[in-house]
Amino acid sequence: MTIPEITVEELAKKLKSKDQFILLDVREPSELEQAKITDTRLEVVPMSRLGNEGTNALSESARSKGAEIYVMCHHGNRSMQVTGWLVSQGWANVHNVSGGIDAFARTIDPTIGIY
């Protein structure tokens, strides 16, 4: 299975738009204290919670299999797993953010923090 991905540059353009989408951050709460994108479209659902609760952990809007979702973690490994899992569950418009928040901070906005 090919995992759909977007670059951090593409995500930065999306974040500047008024488009409706979900930026799903699957990192743990302690990681969010170190680096976080601030945007009203951000939803935080740690991968551990997804593992325990499955799709019930997602917000109502993210449970829509047609929702536009960009999945992010620290380096892109966990988000790639979550993206693949959502695709296998029938989500049609979900993408992994390649390189995660680390690449975003290094390439786009260093003020969000690097850890």
C-alpha cells in the first residue's frame, strides 16, 4: 500500500489558507509541550489513544471517511502508520505529513520548537 503524503511546504500553504481540513497530531501530550502548531484546525489524538479506542478516539468530523486529514507526529513515522491504518479503514482523503513537526520547525517555522 502506498501511503499518501504531503510535504511540510504543502502543509504550510494549507495552513495559510481558509480551507477546511483537520491537522491530526498523534504525538503524546508531553511532546506537545515542546513543539506545537497553533491552528484552529489542529486536533490532538495521541497514537496510544487511537490504539486503545480505535476510530472512537477521533472527533466526529474526523470520523467522516471523506474528511480531509493531514496526520503529523515528530518525524513522520507514527503518522505514517496512522495514515496507513486510516486508509485501510476506508478514509479516502488522508495524508501523512512527511518529516513531521521536526521538518516543519526546521524548514518552515523554527519558533514552534525542536526537540
